[in-house]
Amino acid sequence: MRTIEALGVKLTIAPVIALILLMPTVSHSAEQLFTKQPSVTPELAQLGEYNVGVRTVKIENPDQLNTADFEGTASRKLTLEVWYPNAKIAGSKQATMLKATYQDQTRSGKPFELQGDAYRDTDLDKSLGKFPLIVLSHGYTGYRSMMFYLAEHLASHGYVVAAIDHTDSTNKEVDFSNNPGAGFASTLYNRARDQQFVLDHLNHTSSKFSPFIDATSAAVIGYSMGGYGAINTVGGCYNFSPEFLAGLGFPAESLETLATTLNSCAAGRDSVDPRWKAMVSFAPWGGEQFVHKADSLANITIPTMLVAGDQDDVSGFEDGVATLFMQIGSKHKYMMVYENARHNIAAHPAPAAAYDNDLDIGHYYEPSWNSETITRINKHMVLAFLDHHVKQDNAAGEYLPTRESATQSKGQDGKLNAPWPGFPDRWAVGLSFVRGE
């Protein structure tokens, strides 16, 4: 028997109950979105060698343009979720640690809490060395944990991942039912600037994370409007016209000034930050609207991966994402396409709260695809791309397909040709991969 004291009361408990008290701490109210990894999971979708820690960090970018009226300046406050590698933790210590949950709300305001696999507020283990930084940027609207599955996965493979709550652009701030455009002007202006500021801030000596980060190597991952910003961050200059902004509903008296203000390059810098070594953009917005200058896209040199659904009715495919892919000039560019998928190819699967109405479920659901399958493919392919082009791991590059279609075909001998690298035999269909090398 064992005696413990809680709230001033001594209790005697059996050894089996004491053991239960030492089991890993998880929230009983949090929703688990992911099932056990099946044997057909792509190879690089498996967890990496590190445990993962996560912290919520609040940062502030002073003297930024006040996008409420585009006059004067104001301090821009951002909330980050930062995931980072940890050493494998002994069972007895791990049992007492708190596993992270992620709380947010749907577009209609329904709260939810999701169970993660990272450990909340664990120490930064500097003995592990330095890791590349990945900046993760959600869509409009969204929230910082929208791709937590990808963040946890990359951290387990040796990356520090910082996901941004883009102020004025989150589910909590925008009433999508009654005023869906409320934060769009801020999003157009701030998205790339937020991405760059997070890179600058976390590498600054004042940041607790700076000793843990490889100051020479980073990548940006964006989804939808996050992808729109990521393209600008790595050199795709904006090309807004007063006429286009009028079509978005901005007031006539502000169109000329607004176009001039928005039309920046490299997240408002004079040139692209050399620390950016790669960019991943899921369903980036702007291709159909020609909001990025074609000549600037042609001058992008960093390795680029675009991910799209060929039925995307938000960002567009043939005249949208595929057009951006053709315009980008990098010698190392790739595009993975989910056939018969629309726009929802990056977020975690829908929480239960989202199933109550079309507005909410439409933020997550794909009619022809299982969302959990999408997340596993994303983990595999993004990790292969980043390891190859950020960590300069040539072996990882072998996982990037050289055959366009994932579907295996029969030869004259009746046998199927080989699957894509890392994919189990007969598992991958409905995918294509285009290389621009």
C-alpha cells in the first residue's frame, strides 16, 4: 500500500491505483482525431527519433501599419505555438508529463479541444544541437494549431516549428457568417510580414529558442492565404491594381493608396532573406487573380513545393495553383496534386463540433478523400522535401517521385510496376507529382 497527501488529506491507495496515477497525463475531454497508423502508411509519415515539446509564446511586432484604417502605426501582437525536438524521455518521467491539447473554435464559434502527442512546456534540451526553423502559416480564416499534426511530425524529425495565429485572420476574430471579409485587408498586408517577423524574432538573442535554432536555415509552409504570403516571402512580389481591390469591396477613395501600400516584395524587405531555404504552399490563393508579378515569380530561386487539389474551387487549379507552379522559376520545384480534391488538403480532420453545419464542416471536409489519409501523405512528402532541400539530405530526395502518377500499372507480364518511393505496394492512387527540374 502507498500513502499520498492531496489537498491536506492523507489517502492510502493500492499499488495498482498508484500506478494509474503515474500514467501519461492526457485530457479526458480532448478529442482524438487520429487512429492508429496502419501498415500502409507512407514510410516518412512515421514519427521521428525525438519526443516533441510544445510551448505557447506571445510576441509583439512594434510600430506596424495600423490596417484598421491604414493610417498610423500600432503594435502587432501575435500568438505562436512552437514545437521542438526533445530527447527520448524515460518512462517514469514521461508518465508524469502533460500531453498537449489544442483549443480553438470553428468558424461559427463552436469550441473544441484536440489531443496532441507533444508534451506541454518541456525544457529545451540544448545538448541536442541546433535545428532548422519552420514557420507555419494558416489560411483565412484559421488558427495556429490547424496543422498541428504536421508540426508535431516535423519536430519529431528534428525541426523547430512555429505556427502563427495571424491577428485579424483567425476563427475567433472574424464573424464568418455575418462579416467574412472583416480581416481580409489585414491578411493581404500582414501575412508575409508576420512570417518574416517570426523568423527574425525566434532567431534574435532575446528569444529562448535562439540557441536551439540553426540561424542559417529555415523554411516557410503556408496554407491558402498562408501560401499566398509564403510566395511573397520568398520573392513573389504583389501586383494589386485599384480595379481588383474595388472588386473585393474596398472603398473607392482608398483604392490607389491601398494598392501602393500592398504592393511589396519579400515580406516588405528589399530582398529575400537568405535564411529561407525552402517553401511549401498548400492550395495558395492568388494565382487566378494574378496578384503576384509574373517576372518576380520567375526569379524565385529557392526550392518550392506546391500542393493542390485539382478541383479546388477557392484558389483554383488550372488557372490558379498550376499556373503559379508554371510561373515559379526555381530549378527545384515540385507540385503534388490530390485528384478529385478541393481546397481542404492541409488542415487536421474535422472536429466533432464542425459537423453541425455546412459553414464549419466546409472548412475541413473533402468529398472524395479521407482527411486522415491526406495528413499522412502530407507528412511523408513534406518531410522528404524539407530533409532534402533544407537539411541537404540526398537520401531524402529519393522519396520525391520521378513518375508523375502514383497509380501502378500492369506490364505485359501481368505484374504491377513499382510504387512511389516509400509507399506500400498497391496503396497510392489518385495522386500525381510534377517536377519542374
